[in-house]
Amino acid sequence: MQALLVKDGKIFYERDFPKAEPGPGEALIRLLQAGICSTDIEIVKGYAAFEGILGHEFVGIVEHAPDKSWVGKRVVGGINLGCSSCHVCHSHGPEHCPQRTVLGIIGHDGAFADYLILPQENLLIVPDDVPNTLAVFTEPLAAALRIREQIMVAPSMAAAVVGPGRLGLLIGQVLALAGTQVTMIGRRKESLDLPARLGLNTGLVDDFPDDAFDLVVEATGNQAGLINSLRMVRPLGTLVLKSTFAGSTTLDLSKLVVAEINVVGSRCGPFEPALRLLASQAINLELMIEAEYPLSNGIKAFEHASSPGVRKVLLRP
Amino acid sequence: MQALLVKDGKIFYERDFPKAEPGPGEALIRLLQAGICSTDIEIVKGYAAFEGILGHEFVGIVEHAPDKSWVGKRVVGGINLGCSSCHVCHSHGPEHCPQRTVLGIIGHDGAFADYLILPQENLLIVPDDVPNTLAVFTEPLAAALRIREQIMVAPSMAAAVVGPGRLGLLIGQVLALAGTQVTMIGRRKESLDLPARLGLNTGLVDDFPDDAFDLVVEATGNQAGLINSLRMVRPLGTLVLKSTFAGSTTLDLSKLVVAEINVVGSRCGPFEPALRLLASQAINLELMIEAEYPLSNGIKAFEHASSPGVRKVLLRP
């Protein structure tokens, strides 16, 4: 089968990669559509020291499953694979299992291939009226929704998202769902066009004074973004860290203590509500698609997705 | 009057410092006892760029107040002075007022003097059966209690306090009040004697694996302590930052995001419950007193308090 792989810090396209065989409890899924996430780009640079098939945003058709009723279903799937026996799996789920693997990120081949494998229990059926090009947003939309599972997003809060990129734009729309005013903050004027078209407030990072927001979501993953996010959150406010920081970060933590800021690390989120939001068309995703490439042109797709200001780049078999 | 002052990064003792006059709404308090806090030591080194009379842990006798019924009362006092008119003061209190001054820390002369001045509304009467040497712990005990106002400390949690110093020992005792098992973690074996005598679990920092605790309170204020605290808190756990970090700190924030850690900055706390705990003798403070010096020997007292492993050093007029 075709596959996009990472090895030794480089990305490779293989036309004849061996097709994996599903084990007990596992389903074989034929890829329909996949999406490139910033995490994928970081993985190619060395993040998580992953080697194998890339990709965790996908929609596909079940070709084999222990329960035959799944076969032929169009599905998305939770990307965390827990041991299913530890107290973390029992009390919370697979996302924090110390033995977990993660689709295309930790120890489990990913979705940028003709076929992928996931436990059947990870699968969710995509509603018929959600096209593949939107279903592929289920995973990042779930990650954005995770914030609303961790903290209360009050309608009258002043909220900001620092970093109007692919994930930031989903977060902004998710935070705005119940009437909260959300400001998308970027460093370049051009980066604010799309959030403005999505109906969100926008501003450049230097436009805002210290302590301007009740809630700030950091979605840049870089040190300057973090420093500005901490600067703009008010005393007793909440700072959500949504992007992984590669390597060490240097910052002045005194505000965090003196102003009693609550910092919340946030990662994977719930797929079912994400699918409901996709079905209800509550999130504008059409504007967020930049381009689509076949897997055979995947290296070019990664180059495209790595350019600044580029929206979601999709892959197809 | 006598006063211990900081100016240009140095500490001075003055025998004839001009006695301040209380303004409208303010009380004049004659010092009975004061305590040296690590923050005072940091201020002498330049923290908060404060100049003036040091000190914020005190107990005294009211000599003048707008409401004469306060005169002669033995009091402690909240150290934050807000504007009383902004929305922060109205909704939360003076601790986060952007215009606030803070006794002996920001723009308001402190308690290491024969007399100090505070708004009458900041005062609280000390119960008769609490001696001065213990009443002086009201402020740091309130700061420790603040944690319990910010997060739920569950009885079955595994909790740790990194840094078995003056504040750490109060925090450890406060976290243990409802049956929670608390481990005090230090770098030197000698630093664990006192916490063990206080009935707390103890261990050296290298004794504990990653993810060992549900709740970790960072009470060292140094980078190594913070890195270890983050290392030892479990996924979905809580890290409380209780000590102010001077200058920049460098750390790897990826665990914070991937393990969805909740970080809570924590500062000043509630005096009334602290006074109730002092009256009920629920916190062992006798063991925490190292020495007492007269104000006239205050510079020596600071030297003593600055040595590693030293417990609370008290001052008297």
C-alpha cells in the first residue's frame, strides 16, 4: 500500500509499504481522507521521536472488524490506544494511560496510508451528511472542545486565542459557541483575515494591554506566544496551553504566582460532541481548507502545510 | 521610632525613623511581634523593587483608629491595600487590585518598626489564647490555606510539598488537616527532620518516580524545585506554585500540555480561618520557631533567617 513515513527526521513516500494485519480487537480501515496537523510537521522535525507512518486525522471505511456490523461503515477514530487494564484507563480513558500508543505519534502507525489499524472500540460512525473533507476535522475539533471539558467558558468572559492557525481557528469558533466574545490574536496582519471572515474579533498582539482577557488560549507553541499569552491574562484568569512546546521554554513565572493565574494543559478531546457539531454545521470548516493532495504527492503536501499562514492541507489515497 | 529599612539593595536599622501618622480610615498599630518571611529576604535582594520599612508578618496593639472601639485591641492585619472602588476590589477583594499597595512589599511601609499603619478595615482581632509568637504566623498560615480555597484537596489524594522550608511546613500541615497523606520533599536529609517531627511523610527528591503524586505544591521558588515538581505530578494532576520565582525560569513545558497538568498560582489567603486554626492549635507552630531578635539586632536576624534550613526568625520591638 502507499504510505507517508518519517524516519531519521525525514519524510518518505513509499508505494509498496507492507499492509498491516489487524490483530485481536482491531479493525482495518481504508483511508478516504486525512488532514495534516502541525503536530505531524513537528514529528518530521523530531518531536516525540516517532518513526513510522505519519498522521492521526482521518476518515475511512471499515474493511475488517471483529464485529462484522462495523464493516462498510464510514468512521473516524480516537487516536489514543490504552492498555485497557490500568486504573488510568478505567478512571479516565486511554489518553493518559502510561502504556498508551498514539496513532501516528507514539508507537502506532498512522493514517497517511491506504490502510490503517485501530482498535474497534476506538471507532465512531460519521453521520451521513458530513462529507469526508469535513469529517477529517473531527480529531482537531475534539481537541478544541477539550478546553470546554476542563474549564467553564462563560458567555460573558473576554476570551482570546493567541495564534490564528489551523487549531487556533477551531478553538476560537468553539469558545464562541455560547456567545462568548473571542478575539483571535496574531503577529501578522494577514493572519487575521481568515478569523475575521469566520466572524471572530481580531487584533495584533501589540494592540492589547496587560491583563486584557479573562481567558487566553495559547495556540502558537512558541515562546513569544506564551510570554504574550501570560501577559494578557488578567489576575485570577485562566491560561490554556493548547500547543505542545518542543524543547525548553524560558519565561518569567512571577506573574503566574502573584496574579494567581490558573494554567491548564490541554490535549485530546471528545469525538462524539465533535461529530454532533460537524453534523449541525455549527463550525465553519469550508473556509479552513487550503488544498488537497494525493498521498503520492504527500511530501509536497507537507511542504505546503509547513508554510506560514496556510490552512488545513488534506490528503487522499 | 525604630525601623528596619531596605534601600538600594541593602538593609538598614534606624533608631529615629519618623513615626508615620495615620490618615483617614487608617489605624496606628504598635508592634508586639513580627516574623521574617523568605519574601522579605528576596526583597532585600531586589525583589519587587521595594524601598522602605520591611515586613508583613506581625501582631500588634491598636493605638489609634477611626472607630475608637478598636483601640487597645490585639490585632493582625491583611497586607493588601486595595483602592476599594474598582471592580476587582468589589468582586474579589484587594489582593488583585491593580492599584494596590502591599504592607512592606509594594508602596506601603511594613511592620518591622515600633509602629505601622494599616486601614482599619484590614484588621482582625487575635483570640486571647493565641500568644504573640504564634499570632505572627497568621499571614503565612493564611497563604498556605489559600491553596484550599483554590483547589479541592481530597482526603485520598497523594500530595507532596517540594521545599520543606518555613512556608512549606505550613502548607504540609494545612494539606494534611483532613486526612490527606502529605509527603514533604527536600534535597538534604537534614531538611527532613523537622517535617518528620511534625508527623509528615518525608523523602528526598530523587526517591520519587515520575508522576508519583496527584497534587504537588512547589514551595522552593527555584528552577530545580519547579522542574522536579512538574516531574512528580501525575497526568491530570495539579501543580500549585506557591513561591514566587525571581527572574526567568527555563523548563520543558511539554509535559504540562501532554499530561494536561493544571497549574495554579497561589498567593495571599484568608486570615479568619487562619486565626481559627491558631486558636484550635490544629497546626504545630512551636517547633517552627528558630529564634527571636530585637529590632535593634534586626540585621543579624536577617542574616540568621537567610541561612539554609533555618525556621522562623521572629522580631520584637
